[in-house]
Amino acid sequence: MIKKMLSFKSIKNRLILILLLCSFTPLLLLRFMAFPKAQKDLEEALISNLEGVKQKQTEIVKMWFDERKHDAKVVSRNISAVLGESINERVNNFLKLNDYIEMLRAEHKYEDVYVTSREGTVLVATGKEWVGSNLISRDYCREALNGHVFISRIQYFVRNEGENKKGDAESPIMFISAPLMDTDNLIVGAVILRMDTVHLSTIMKSAKLGKTGETFLVNREGIMLTESRFADELRKKGIIQHRTTLELKIINPHTGKLTNGAQKCLSGKDGYNAEGYINYDGSKVLGAWCWVPEYDCGLLAQIDIREGYGAAHSLKKFVLSALLLLAFPLILVAFYFGRRISAPILNITDATKKITGGDLGQRVKDSGKSDEISGLAKAFNVMAESLEEKTTKLTRYTTNLENIVRERTLELQSTTNFLNSILAGSTEYSIIAEDLNGNILAFNKGASLMYGYSPEEVVGNANVRILHTEEDVRSEKVDHILEVARRTGRYEGEVVRRRKNGEVFPVHVTFTSRRDENGRPIGFVVISKDITKEKLVALEKEIVNNVNKLIASGLDIKEVYKNIYLELKRIVDFTWLGVACLIDGAEITEDSNIVDGVLSMDWLNTGQYAFHALAQSVAVKSGEPVLVTDTLGGKYTIDQELYKKGICSYLCFPLNSKGTPIGTIALGSKKKNAFTEIHFDLLNQITPQLAIAIENTRLFVSIRESEKKYRDLVENAPEMIHEISPERKFINVNKTELNKLGYSLEEMRQMMLEDIVPNDHREEIKRHFKHIIVTGSSELETVFLTKSGKEINVEINGTALYNNKTGECICARAFVRDVTERKKMEEQVRRSEKLASMGELAAAIAHEIRNPLGAICNSVGILDTHLKLTGQDKDLLEMIVGQSERLDRIIKDFLTFAHPREPYFSLHDIREVIKNTIFLLEQDNRFTDKIEIKETYESILPKVYIDTDLIHQVLWNLFVNSLDAMSDGGQIRIMARKATLFLRDAVEIVISDTGSGIPSHELDKIFEPFYTTKSEGTGLGLPMVQRIIDDHGGTVDIKSKEGKGTTFYIKLPVGNEKLAV
């Protein structure tokens, strides 16, 4: 009954359907056309608003960053104006500068303001603990000293421990730096402003995005840089502990990967997502984003999809409810009118069926109405009467009709024969007719071309089994196929067939049953198609997918090469796979070769050849693959070596990553002309992913080396670093401190802090450590005692580390600086001041003596000219002349010492200055054959800024002292080598002799003016040496042993600080 009601053969049902369609069409148009458009308009308006908020926030953020840079420039100019000249020479202005930067911090809400020298040393700071610190290792300091206005990344700041470390009480900060310029527009220092990011977070929170919307900044790692407006809710959910800034990574909690919006933003493209994606808290949101490259951050605007599309969803519910409410009455009306209209038509239908059954006397009762159906009933009655009259005539036509059918049958047979001829001539498909046992009855031209047999060879003479492999025949697979075809009348599937020449290939076969006139099966028609090409394409796709999986698997890159070799062997006949990695597209840094499945790094060394003469070079430069079909006659330098190794042809493909060539991949075969276009297509698909894998491997190695360098930096830092437990026992000690003190790490861990200081400093070091534990930090200058008993002066900066939960002290960490050299420098300054004062006194005396001495010399000269003295009188006069000249030389030395000329610095090779001085020494009368000079120089010595005349004077004084100390002959040894001076690069000159030496009790006095051990010495030679070396920013030291000889150590800095200023 239900089927009858649903049948569309009934005019009644069709009428009902038409009425329903007419009723529902406007409603359906409203639902599927008007509503989607309205919904789309709402969604577009929302996305437009989201884009607008994103754009507005981006512009505000850029303006905020630009204002900070502008502030830094203004502060830099103001500080330069306050100083007026080089900040290294205007110490008196620092008080005024302190007032200015304090005002600057108070008015502009900066956390700290620093002013550094050209070397990065903090000269003035609002935080006094920073004064004297060196910030040259910080990027913001270096960039400013290089002349750039720089904004650092947003980071955590922990006092005395550097940046980017999180602390409970510390808020995220950033640094803005600018260069300080003097009046000559030269960079003399830097100004650095430290500020928090609270205002930046306020800007992000100010966006109007409904109840669930927010905007925020992210860095290149996808970590939020500003505080979320939902931070309190996120803490309750446990997503964050303290704050979102620098703590919350924008990842999908279900996948652990960055959210869709964060990924697209970090890719550097602006855009939006109107479909929605999972946010970091698991909710689905709509988002818009953009990357701000000039400040290396991205901005995302997001809103919950339920709030964003709420109006559209409400509209959808309303439309669906209206449709459901209108549907029921419309259906009732359609059924009523359908039945009413179709009833007369159904009466005519019943009468028609009865006439069809042979009752030609049936007539339709007229309803008496004057509508179209009444007219149809009258016409039907007329037709029934006419039909009855013509039935007799129809019988007469039957015989004639049978004759016509017979003629048409003959024509159909002709057509069948024509179709058979078409099938016989088909060449794309193999068509074979078989009996039920598989014996071949027909074999078309396509079958002959596919299998290689002629029809005469197989028709009536062979079974279909000759077209199958022996394995399929033995396993009865062929019998199974025939059995299925006999039982079901059809079989379709993929099988392996064999040609006459023995070649095996895949085909798709379709068995269709042939039946006789009684419907009984008598055989099959088998249609086959060669699917070798389709299989090859599928295999290529499978290989490409497998290779991509291998590349993405995280295996060692060498293992990836081996597995790629095995995958490609499935389709390519080759022996050698070679991967060459490049630097700057012009130098091969590594060769990896897989030969017969075995990895070898030295099977082929392409690095020994000129790169431009290799096929790899051509492939890299052109960006296109290079094919060598015959290496015996190849034009590239490597072809002959490949030929000797059995490689007769090869294919070389470039590997590019982001448009930059990073290497090549080559396939080599033992056959000539072994590679086809199919292989080109295959390599085209896998080389991009392989290039990415190689580049990622490089990045991983680089990161691993950077981590090692960082660990080495701490371990081998120039400062001593140690950690001490609350019980004053050593926990960790870096290599620098171990080497300085001479202990091993195991020995240090058994010692107490007071064990490495002299007895009279023990109580002092205990008080220092207690102060660290109580206050959190402490500084101390003291003395450390090495294992050998040597004392070294040190400066300790200690900091306590506390447990965040319990507040208990975990340990104390100390940075210890060896200030022995600084102490020596201070002593040297004191000695220089003493020399200066004594020199001034000597100069005053020399001026007073020089005038009467001149008169004496002139008078003695006149007497010597006019008096002809002989004997003892002449000797006395000559003694007066000689002693007067000696006294004049002494006075000149006094004046030179008291008023030295200003050095003129220029860049020179110290070896040239030494050699020139030795040459002049060898011409001096005091130099004899008994004196031997031995020179030793390091192979690479940096040039130094010196005054060559003054350094020549230093070397001459020291060489002459050595000659005077070796009256009986000896050896002078000169050595020049690289060294360090106050943590800066320097050159050290060592001059030693084998003379009489200096008594130990006189060593402390030899640099004092007028002190000499020579009978005719002035005592100013070595003080002048020391003054000249001091003026060069260097040091001079002496070691001597009486009877063994004397050694002078002179250190000169490579870069002269006075010249730089």
C-alpha cells in the first residue's frame, strides 16, 4: 500500500507532488539561497571587524615601538649635550648626568637607564650596582655601539644574572638603546633604556572584541609576548602559573603543535581564518593575524566562534522552525486537491485497462460538467467505438507485420557481423573468446599485439593457460578464475599475464559469460587491458610517499640516504647514489655515497676537483638536472674516475632550499643511457623534501654546536665561578677557578670556603658568606691561596639562590675576578705619579744648573784653544772638558724625562721595530763578536699602535743595559709573542741576557729616578722606559737573578685606547 502511494506512475501522486513543490519552492529558496547569503554577509561583517581590529592594533603597536625608538634618540642627544665631549674625559659632568637620568626614569616610567663607554662599560646608571659592569656581550649594547637605534626582544630580567631568565617577582622587560655621538659625530658610547611591557599589554587588552575576543603579540617561537585579558581564568585552569607573557605558548592542546593562526602568522603572511580553529585553551576561535617583521613579532586577533557566529546561528534556527511549522498544513492541502482533481482521470484509467484486457464494450460515464475532464471522457468513448471497429482491420495487418519482422531480423544479423568485425580490429583492448574450459576460440588483433601470438597459433590450438605465468598455473589460480566465471557468469580483476617472449606484465581482465538461445552458458568473452603504465605511476607515487615519510621520520641523514637508495632501486636500475653538500653554492663540504646499498664517505671525493668543472656546478648554477649518458666520453673532470669505478652514465639533480642551492643528488648506473624522463619526474618530486631534510640537519648540528659553545663559555669563562652550599662547602667550580687554584673538582668538593684563603682572611670570608645568605648578595676584595701557596688578589661578587616555595637558601653563587693585574696597575700608577713629581724637581734643578754649566764649557773651550798646555795640566783640562760634556748629557736626560714629548701613534709590525734596533746595536762600538743575539717570533703577530721612535728608545736602553752587564760576552735573547693585557689582546716582548744580573734587594728600586748601579749612569734610563710603556697603555716587568742574568717583559696593547678616543 505504501509503495502504491509513493509510486510516481499515479497521476494523483504526481499532482500532489507538483502542489507540494509549488508550495515548498519559495520556502526552499528562502532556506538555500536567501538565508546562506544573509549568513555569509554576517560572517563577512564579523571577519571584516576582526581584520579591522587586527589592523588597528598593528598600527598602534608599530607607533608605540617607533615612539620608544624616538625617545631613545632624544635621550641620546640630550645626554650628548649634557656631556659636551667624550664621555671618557668628562667625569665632572657625571653628577649632572645622574640627575638627568633619574629625572628621565621618574617621568617616563623607565625601569633603569644606563650610559656606557665605547667599550660597553657602564659609566652612569640609575641602578648603582650596574656602574662598572660591561654590557658589550649584550645585543642591545653592541647594536647601539655600531650606530643603530635598537629594540631588544621581550624577555625576563633577573638582576645580576643577565636577561631572559624568569623570576617570580620580575615582569617581562625590553631594552631600547641608541648610540652616543660626540661633537665630531663619532660614536663614544651608548644609552640603554630598560622598561617593562605593561603598557604594551594594556594596548592589546584595549581592543573591543566582545566578551571572548582578545588581541596579543607572539614571538618567533609562538610564545605570547603580552598579558592576556583572560590570564586569571587561564591560571585557574592550570594553563599558566604566573602570567601569559613569555610563559604561554600558542599551541593546540590536542596536538601539541602551534595553532593554525599562530602557524600562519609565524610564516610571515597576513590573513584570517573564517572556518575556525582550536585555540590554546581548547576552544574553537575565529582569528586574524599579521607579522610585524621590523620588530620580529606577530599580532593575532581572536574571538570565540560561538560568539562570533551567534547571530548567524540564531537566524538558521528561526528559518528551520518556520519551515517545519508551514510544512504540515501545506502537505494536507496538497493531498486534498490532488485526490479531488485526479478522481475523474482515474475512472478513465480503469476503463482503459478493461479495454486493454479485451472488453471493447467499456464506456466512461460522463460527469455532466463542462470542464476538460468531461471532454476527455466523451473523446474516450468515441475512441473506444473507433477502436472496436478497427480491431478487425488489425488482424489483417498481422500477417504483413510478421513478414516485416523477418526482414528486420536479416538486417540485424548483418549489423551483428559488422560489430564483430569492429571488435576483431580493436588494438587497444585484447578480446578473446573462450569455451568453459578456457580453450581459445577467437583472438582479435589487440590480443595479438598484447601477447605476441598470431590467431592461427592459438585459435583451436591452445588454452588460456599459456598466457599466464607458471606460478599462477601451478597454484591453480587460473582454475579458480574460470570456476568463478562459470559459477557467477562474470569475473573482473587484476592478474599477471605472460607474453610470447616470456615478459611478464599486469593486466585488468573482465570475463563475461556467453550463452546459447536457451540461456545456457557456453563460454566467455575475455576483455583485457595492459595496465603497466598505471602500475608504474602508482609505484612512483608510493616511492615518493615512502621517501617523504623517511625524510620526516627523524632518522640520521645518512640512514635517510640509504633508505632512499633502497626505495629508488624498486623502479630505477642504478648502482651509485651520491649526495654532495655545499656552502654558498660554491664549495663541496661533504660527500655521501651509497654504492650497492653500502654507505661510504670516501668512495668518491669531489672536493679534490675544481667545483666549476663538475656536473654538480652546472646543475647548481642552472637550476636544472644534468644528464651524462656515457662517462667514457664525458666532458666533466669527474667522468673518467666514475668510468673507472664502473659508472657508465649518471644523472645529477640540484638541491635547493628556499631558493638557495645547498647541494646535489646524483644517480649512477653501470649501463649507458640508463635514465629516462620517468626518472627525471621521480627525482623532481623527492628533491625538495630531501633539500629541506639536509638543511634541517645543518640547523640541528649548528644548534648543537651553539649549545656546546654556551656550556664551554660558562665552563671556560675568564672569571672564576663557584657554587657553595649553606654549610660553606663547594658544590660546583668552573675550570678557570680550578686552574687558578690548582685543585681538582673532587678536591674542591671536600673543602670549605675558608680553606682557600690565608688564615688572617678566614673570619672576613665567613662574614662575607653570612652576609650573602642574609641579604641575598655581597661584594668583597680578599686574597685566595692556591694549592702551591701562591696568593692572588680577587674581587668576589656573591649572590644567594633561594627555593621559590620555601624561601630557603639553596646555595650561593659567586663570580670571582682575579684583580692581581689591576693591583699591579694601581701600583704602577702610583709609581708613575712619583716619577712625574721627581721629574719636575729634576727639571727645575737642571734649568738652574744648565746656564752656569754653559759658561764653564765655553770658558774651558777658550782655554783649550789659546793655552798650549802639556803634561798633567793638559790631562786636567781634558778631564774638565769630558766631565762638563757628561754633565750636559745628564741635564739633557733630566729635561727629556721631565718634559717628554707627546707620542705619535701609528700601526706597525713590532718585529720590524725590533730588527731595526738590533741592526743599529750591531753597529755600536760596545757590540763585540762575543755577543750572540737570538730572535724568536710567533708566526702570526697582530700589528700594534705605537710611536716607533719611543719604542726604539725603550729597546735601545734595554739592549745597552744587557751589553753593559755582559762585559765578557754572552747571549741576548729576544722573543715576541701574542698575550693578553687586562683582558685585551696584546703583544709581549721578552728581552733576556746572560749577564751579571741584579741583586734581589735592588729590584724594587731600579725604576726609581736617579737610581743606578753603573758608575757613570744617570739613573733615568729605566724610568724613561717605564714612562714610555705607560704612555702606550702597556706594562713592563723584570725578573733577575744575580750571576744568572736579567729578563724584561714588555706588554703592548694591540688597540691603543688614546688613539681610539
